Amino acid sequence: MKFEEYEYQIGEHFLSALIDADATGLSDEEEAELDDWEHSVREEHGAEGSFIVQDDDTDYGTCDITGMGSDVCRVVYMVQS
């Protein structure tokens, strides 16, 4: 079985909501941003896949969800090919 992988940097505070569906601590605006981003990723790649935390060590960088600087972690969206 082969997978295509797409890597993203997201703010550390989004991890629990993305991976565990636990949005505790996110504002309504942040939750909406995450939902919109997740929907666009799934639509862009045209297939249902899974988000996997590739590296939960944080680095300072640009969050792919908000476009703002923050402590980010790398996640991979895996789609069976």
C-alpha cells in the first residue's frame, strides 16, 4: 500500500483539535479557521486522508492555518494512492 504525503506547519495550539477532535482552548474564530483549513486541504488533494503528527517539537515559524508567526509543529496529511 502506497501513500502520498503532504507536509504542513501548524500552530502547536491546533494539534489537539486536529488530531483528537478536542477544541478545548481554541476560540470560536480559531476553531473556524481550523475547520476551513482542514476542508481546503481535503478538497485540494481530492481524497479522504489522515493527519499524522510528524514532529511535535516546536519551532518558531509561520502557521499554515493562520499565516501568522507562532510555535509550529509539522503534520503530514497522508492519502492512499
